[in-house]
Amino acid sequence: MMTHTFNRWFRPTPLRIFAIALVLCLFQINSPVLQAQTGGALGYGSKVYGAVSAETPVVTYSFSGQAGDYVVIQADSWTGTLDIQLEFVGPNGQILDTSTHHPAADQPFGAFLTIMLPDAGLYVLRVSGENNTTGDYLLTVLGRAPVTATPLSYGQAVDVTVPQAAAAQYFAFE
């Protein structure tokens, strides 16, 4: 009796085949091999370690942002000869900014990127090595949400109160 029930349960029906295929796909998506190519989701205050290698020349991260968010990304070469290159891609697939070497950092292989987000949506950050360099890195993401702005007019004084130990102040003109 038990054998009959066991064989009936494992009879290949389209629904069972689909369920087994789905479980196998989910297992492969979560496998460590694929995790090495995608770094996952980032947010303000994130600090992550990663590696660029011959097998994984580009590591991608996703980042959800709102229009007007101010984002600062810093990547420091940790080990190896990695000369870090960053690309920040917008929700529309356009490359919005690429990194520069941080002018105030002591590390010549580090990279720095700042951007004011133009739209709400999912952004992508790509980390790679210039000239096929490889190694480990430390990635830091800082930022802030949009700030309510006081309109500025040419020739008109504006009173601004800056509290002690306040965050940086930003001004924009057209």
C-alpha cells in the first residue's frame, strides 16, 4: 500500500515537473557563483566588501533612489592591484556618471562619485577594474533625501540659519 502511494505521488505530471523546475531555478539563482557577479541592494550608509577578478570583471549593485537625492559613493582598493572604475546607471539605462579618483584620498587606486539623482527609480552601480586590474575593494554609499529649497533670486538677500554641527548646506542657481 505504501509503495502504491509513493509511486502515485512521484508520477510526472506537468504541474509537478513545473514545480521541480521552479525549485531548481530558485536554487541556482541563490547559488554563490551568481552572487559573486551581483553585489545586491545598497542604501544610504551601506559599507560592503567585494572583489573584482578575472572570473568576475564587473560587480553590479542596485540602488533605489528618489528625484533630488544626493548620493556619494566611495570605493577604496583593499588588496591586489585593483584600479577601481565606477559607473552609475539611471533607471532608463543611461550612464549618468563615471568615477574619478578621489582628490583628497591618499589611495591612488580608489574611486569617488557624487550625483544628484534626476528621477525616482532603480539605479545600478557597476564596479570594475581599469585596464583589467583585479583585487578586493571597500565600497561606501552615503546620501541624503531631497531637501526643501528656498528660492534664490539674483540681487535678493536670503536669510539662512545654520545650526551648530549642521549637515552640509547646498545651493543651486539657474
